[in-house]
Amino acid sequence: MNVEVRQQLFCLAHGQADVHRKAPVPSVSETLSLFVRKTLSRLLGVSFVVSLIPLSQDYVLGNSGEVFFALLTPLILLLVTGLVIVSWWAICIIMFPIRVLAHNLAR
């Protein structure tokens, strides 16, 4: 399987194909930015279409094809993506004083 096909199959793992080519792994901020700019819009559409499939409620995501729940699916995806981004911001805010303290103690 060539690299282009692998990138299309694993569209959520952008950095994985770069590792096989010995390219540097992108930072978390770059990965989140790439996900929001490129992958999220396609994923919103796919999640909406898939949620319209009338699966029974026995399945984890089954909603019997009700349109109301199909409209909720992209909103939940946006909410989860936002929570991941806010969590990353919180980690960065917590790490900043630790980085400054470690830099000052290293002198």
C-alpha cells in the first residue's frame, strides 16, 4: 500500500504517514489546527449522513433514523472537538508557570 492510499484511509492520523517518511511529527497545536481546517468539515458531513441510517437502538449509535438525532450528531462532534481544544489550552496554561519555574531554577 503506497503512502497516498494510507493517508486517505487513515485521514485522522495525519502524522502517522509522516513518521514512515522520517518527517518530524507535528505538534499538538498543528495537529488540532489541521484537524479543524481539513478533517472536521468532512467528518461533520459524514456523521450526519451516517446518523440518518436507520440502525436499531441495540447498536451503540442506533437512533432508528430519526432526523432530530441526526441533527444532534454534528453538534455533539463540534462540542467534543471544542472540549479537546479547550483541554489543550488548559494544559498549555498549566505548563507555562512550570516551564518558567524550571527555567529559573536551572540557572
